[in-house]
Amino acid sequence: MIKNEYRYLRNMKTIEILINKLDEHFKAKDKYFELFSNNDTRIEGWFKAEILKSLNELKVNHCISEFKLEWSIKDENGKRKSIDFIIKFNDDKLFLIEVKAIVISHHKTPRNLNYYFREDHVGILKDFYKLNSITPYENKCVIAFIYPTPNKDEWDNILRNIRENDKTTNWACVSMFQNYHDRNYFMPVWINIMQKDNPIFGDLR
């Protein structure tokens, strides 16, 4: 699931617990992504509910110690922001997590990947920017559900745009595109690599 070259990131093993659990959980829900694609619908509440189930299982199995849904927190300017999930792991590391559903089936609308990664108030970039504005916390993660799975060229172009955007250079996608070739969706996960305790940030830019 995780790119090997990112395994040495500090706290990578911590967030890997969550990523692997979500990967297992949503793989079993693959047929729902086909249904959502055929109806060209984004049901972000469903994704949050399914993540909630996974988090509860992780807590019951003592893999995490605490989690909160839609937690309110102040940004660097004192404005309150709502974060989709706050997760506390057993090593006391806190992660702020934003979730985004992205449908690109074109059955009812012409929306493509670029539509969701453009500079406006509805795309996924605003989630990166929101998390960047919350400076006291370094461990941050953005999880997207893209369905159906985009083609490789489209995806490579999106990754290149994020790397070249001065406001998102601190985000690294740790998901392996080829692992989703037989699924009706792709679940890219980005983590913030601009951590104060992460001396190897320069090597990943």
C-alpha cells in the first residue's frame, strides 16, 4: 500500500496503521464505488461513516487510543476550522485528517480530475491549505477517494501539479497507484512531510 521510499519518514509507521485498515475496509466495499460512479454521485458522509467504523475497530483492538469526528480547532489567525477527523495513536501522536470524495465517471457531469484539483473553494486543494494553516500540529493527512480509478497519465499530471504548487510542496502522496488496477476506485493518501522533527524533508522535494 505504501511507497517504499517513504517508509523512513518519521511517524510513517504510525499512520500506516490507519492506512492499511482503511485499505482493507474499503476494498471489501468495492461494489459501492461502481454504484456511486454509475450515478455520478459524491456521498462524502458515507465515506466518513465507514471511516468511523474503521476507527472504532482500531480503538477496540487497542491500535489507537482516541478519535474525534468534525473537531473544531483554531488556525494560525485564530479562526475556527472544522477538521474531519482527529486521531490519537497509542504513542500519543495526534493526526489531523481531511477526507475528500471525488467522482469522475462523467455520467451526469463533465467533472474530471482537474476540476477537483483547481484553485477554488470546492476542490481538494482547500483541504491542503486548511491543514497548512493549523500550525501547532505537524502530523496531518489528506485522504481522497477517486472513483472510478483515473488513468495513469491523468494521475501523474495531478501529482506533478501538486509538487510544483508552492503552497503544497510539503505534501507527499504515499499511495501506490498500481495497487488499485483491479478496483473501482483509487485511495490516494497524502501526509505532511514538513515536520519539525523530520530532517530529510529536503530529500523529498
